[in-house]
Amino acid sequence: MTDYRNDVPGNWAIDPLRLGVAGTDNAVGDDNPLAWQADALCTQTDPEAFFPEKGGSTRDAKRICAECTVKTECLEYALANDERFGIWGGLSERERRKYRRRA
């Protein structure tokens, strides 16, 4: 069994704008495509909930996503960037694949 958590950067939950991600110009504003991440609830919680082991529960992550005000932006980001691991916008990897096929 593969443990995908080893593939997740240790600083994944840190605001990429503070890290100086290329193309963000270190600015939080309406014109920044990643500005939504500043409001993401997942950055305030345990990252392991969003990257469960294969077959593990996604319940906790989805509960957090359900309350998040940037859930739509998060899902759009995951779909646009072909995120293959973790819970994004309230959907698991499998759910995002199904969503893409229907769209």
C-alpha cells in the first residue's frame, strides 16, 4: 500500500503567497488568482485530514470543506491544475475524476 502523505510537501498548508510562489508577486489582492487561499479553512487545520491514506476516511476533510467560503475556488483550482491527491473543494481524487468525465 502506498502512503501518499510522503508525496505531500511539509509546508503545503502555508499560504503560498507568503512563501513567494512564482507568479504571485507576494501580493494578496483581487487580481491574484491564489488570493482565495488566504480564506481557506484547511490552512487552519490538520493537513493529514486532507490527504488520508488509501481507503482512509475523508469525512473530516469534507466536513471542513462544507463550511469553507472558498470551496468553489478550491475545486476550480484543483481541476485546472490536475491535482491528483487529497481533498480539494470537498471532493476526493475519485470524485474529481468523475466530475471531469461528466463535464
